[in-house]
Amino acid sequence: MTEGAHRIRAQHTESTVTVYQAYPPEIGLPAARDGCFPAVWKRDRMTWIKPSFLWMMYRCGWGAKEGQEVVLAVEITREGFEWALQRACLTAYERGLHADRAAWKRQLKRAPSRVQWDPERDLRLRPLAHRSLQLGLVGEAARLYADEWTVAVTDVTPLAHTVHALVRDGDLDAARQLLPRESPYPVTEGALAQLHL
């Protein structure tokens, strides 16, 4: 089956979806230990969540980049995830999708969430032809994410390091077997056309 250029792929259940983030130990370790974000996590700043494990590995360098040493799998409610998608604005103006550049800027300024589509990555973190969703949450959305939508937080840094070691050793089949199972996330056709979905 041919991959659609813009499609959300994620590990999900009937009620939750898993997204990834990476943090310094002072945030990531307490979040994983307590299953929620600590008070030091700034709820007034934009936070980006990523349903793609491999895109997260690309972003955080397999958990080796400074300030991104703890990789978290954050299980959130599908209700919250879809709330953010329904209220999202693309991070870039696109002719035909937005009335004009000024209208897009107004929408972007008001939106509690933003969507950016970046090339998905393979096990060697090379770009693929299809896109991976990055969902930015700000203001109300960031607070809801941290304090209401989060169901569970798991430290997956050891998994990141294990998969990376297998990739370095050239054992891509073994590495692939360890990846989280991400499948197309169900979206009602046309419901999120403003996001290319």
C-alpha cells in the first residue's frame, strides 16, 4: 500500500494515543517516576509532541543531545489529541488552504495548537517521502496536555539506546522488531482538511 504524504501514524488504543518528547533529567525522570509532568515543567511555553518514535530519535539524537537525554513515551487521551488537532493551524501559510496570508496569521495567533509536517525517518534517520506529524501545544492546549490529557508517562530511553546500538551494529531487522507499532490513526475524511488530512 502506498503511504499518503500526510497521515498520522501512531501507537494508539481505543482511548489513548502515544506521543514522544525528550527532556533533561530534571524534568524527564520525575515525569516518568510520577506519571505526570512536574511543577518545573513550564505550562506557559509551547511544547511539541510527536507520534513518531523514529522522528523523535532524529530530533533527540537517540537521547544523546544535551537537554534531551530522557526520552518519554506519553500516553494521552484520544479526546485531548483530537481536540488539539481540531483547533490546530498549520505553521506555514499555504495558498489555497488559507484565504490569504493575513488570515493565516490571525488563525495562527489564536490557535492553541499548531501542526507541522516533517519528513518521516527510517532506522538510519534518513528522510522518507511521507510526512510525520509534529503537534505544537501552547497556552490552554499545553496546560490541558500536562494536567488533564496525560494518562501515563514512560521512560523509553533504554529502548532508544538499544535500538540505536542495533542500528550501529547493522542489525536492522532486530532493531525494527523493537520499534513501537505505529499504525494509521483514524481521522474522519475531510474533518481536518485544513491540516492536509
